[in-house]
Amino acid sequence: MRIIAGIFRSRVLLAPAGLATRPTSDRLRETLFNVLAPRIAGAAFLDLYAGSGAVGIEALSRGAEQVTFVERAPAALKVLRENLDRLALAVGFRIHPGSVGSFLRKPRSGLPGFDIVFLDPPYDAAEEYAATLGLLGGASAGLLAAGSVVIAEHRRKERLDEQHGGLIRTRLLEQGDAALSFYAAITAEKSQ
């Protein structure tokens, strides 16, 4: 697994052993960041279910100003920290050890409004998609900056709902066995 572009281009990243964490493939990350290219410079990026941190680190490499990683698995957290250390990254990121649900439900101050939110729960935890997207489209919508985008990586065969509260799917990209669902906040104008 390598960083695809930016200041850390071609640097190798570690991945947790076993099948509990499934890193986003290099090819799918490239597709994701090709779509996000106009938004990434200076962005506040939220990497939910961060695993090895590959997606958030790619965002940092391409010019995101701040990345917040949320991960609860001890093995994945260890690898995430090792990946950041190997790149000598000391600023531009925060790590929140714990569940995504508790992170999203906890009142936060000092966090930026996130321009880009990426979520990639374990494929077998289908309920996590609805719960997380529901929070981002509802009670936790205040974490989103104006004009933000929320992207969920999921199995191609697993269809996510078109709408989750105030989030509506605007794009679906499919690649191999994986898919990326892009969501945007419904503006007052669109909801009328």
C-alpha cells in the first residue's frame, strides 16, 4: 500500500495484520482523490473508521490542512501511529481513539467544520453505515462545513440509502467489488 500523490508520493504504508481492517485499495483511493482534487487543498478532513490511516494520510499528502482520524481498534491505532511516525508527521492531524458513534455524539469545541468526511466501516458492519450517515445528516450535522461532502466506501452489491436525514446522495462510483457513495447536505433551497 503506497501513497499515490502529493508530498509523500510513493511512500509505503503499513496495514494491520489480519482481515479485521480492510484498507482502501490504491486504485480506489486514486479514484476518490481524483474526484476530490478541487476540494482537498486547505481542507479539514475527517477520516472515520480510519484503520491504517491511508485515506487521511493521502489527504495530508495532497494538501489537506487538518485531518482528524477516528479509530477504536487497538491494532489499527498502533499501525496508524506508526504510519504517521514513519512520515515524520507531527502536526496537521488529530487522533481520536474510540468509536465513531461516540465521537459524533460528543459535543466538540475547537474542531473545524469538516469539508470532507470519509467513512469506511467494516463491510460486515452494515448497521454502521446507516447509523453514521444518519448522525451526519442529523444530530451531528453541525460538524460539517458549508458545501461539505460525505463519502462512504461500501461493497458494490450493498446499496446505501439515497438520503440520510439532511444528506442526499449526489454520486455513486463503482470500481471492482467496491463503491463510493457521495453525499451532500440538502440546502433549504433544494428541500422546498
